[in-house]
Amino acid sequence: MSWWGKVIGGTLGFMMGGPIGAVLGASFGHNFDRGLNGFSESPGDSHNKQYRIQTAFFTASFSVMGHVCKADGKVTSDEISVANQVMDHMELSPDQKKTARALFEEGKKSDFPLDEILGQLRSEIGHRLTLRRMFMEIQCLAAWADGRVHPQEKKLLLHVCDVIGFNRHELDMLLESARSGFQQTRGMSVEDAYRTLGISNHSTDAEVKKAYRRLMSQHHPDKLVSKGLPEEMVKLATEKTHEIRKAYEMIRKQRNFK
């Protein structure tokens, strides 16, 4: 059974307690019955650990996204649209979309337990830096949704970095990459390409190649799934690798190196 199958099957109660379980349960409109289906998790069960990570990542991603969008005091139609676009890219089932939207609404509430959610997410994903980066990339998309990153959103994103243990210095690079993604409706420019790779036009050819290899490794779909990324979110990683490859090829052709 998939992680989502365990969620709707009611076995989540054994898998996911704490604030993440509470927020996910609230999105369903009820509390999960911990005794349902007689499921029990043995500490050494790698499949159940994977399910926990996937459930935590999905729940935290959409609920914190709602919180980020509300950071400046209001949630615009553009921000709601971006959240829906993320769901569409993931090709979520109708039930999953309904849950994701409910999680987004939970994150907008004034009493949303942000630090508790982030703390549990960090505990579940452990030292999986690739998942932390993917989580922050999703939140950066949310911050750019209305065309600018408000000071309160930037302050909140820095706080999220601190709580989940993500390097603050990488946040600006992720925000620039997210910005270029939003601007590419007109087509990728060379400036966008450099932002996507997180480098400047003053970088050496060797630095361009190094940035490309690093980003392709970080966003490799199979690697992310093995770390616990929900399969539905792999489509986001796949799109990102296409964007990274396109940016690299544009810079390579401009500079005429192999």
C-alpha cells in the first residue's frame, strides 16, 4: 500500500502523531483512530519509515505554503493560483487535491503551529539535505507567487531555514531560481539561465559546469524518491532538472564550450 493509501485507510494514526498528524487530521475534518485496521509500526520497518517521511513532507509542504502566503497579512488570488499549479504539476488525485487545499487553509490560520510542524518535519527527514532543499524550493515558489517577495515572507523563510536546519546562505539562490521560473513564461533568457544555476555571468566555465552537475545531482528524481519524497512530487523535481539542463545548454552555447 502507498503512503496515501495508508492515510485514507486510517492507519496514519499509528504512523504519524504529533502536530503533523493533527494538522493532516484536521484537513480531513476528523481525528484519525489510532486503533483502526490494527496497524502497528515496528521500528525497523523501512517501508513504514518511508511512509512517515512522505506523509510528513506532503503535509508540511502545503500547510507551510499557506502560512508563507499569509505572512504579509493576506493571501492573493495569484498565490492561490500558484498553489493550485503545484498540485496540477504533481497530478494529484481529486482526494489528494482536496487534502492539499485543506492543508493550505490550515496553514493560513493564526494559530497554525509552524515551529512544531517544522520541528517534526526535521525529525522525520533526518539528515536528508535533498529533501530540505526541495521543501525550501516549494516555499520559495509560494513567496514569489504574487510577483514579489515581501519582507515578512523573507523573514519567515529565514526562520524556516533555521528550524529545519537549512543553510540561510542558500536561500537567496533558491529565491532567484524561483524568480527565474516565474519569469520564464516569456521564454528563458540568459539572465534567467544564470539565476537558475545560482551563478553569475562572471563565473568561470568550470564553475558553470560544477553548478550544473551539483544541481542535477540534487534534483535527480530517483535519488529524491529514495530519500522519501512522495512520488507525486517527483514531477516537480523532473521539471526542475529540465529547467536546469535548458539553462546549462543556453550558457554553454553562448560561451561556446563543450
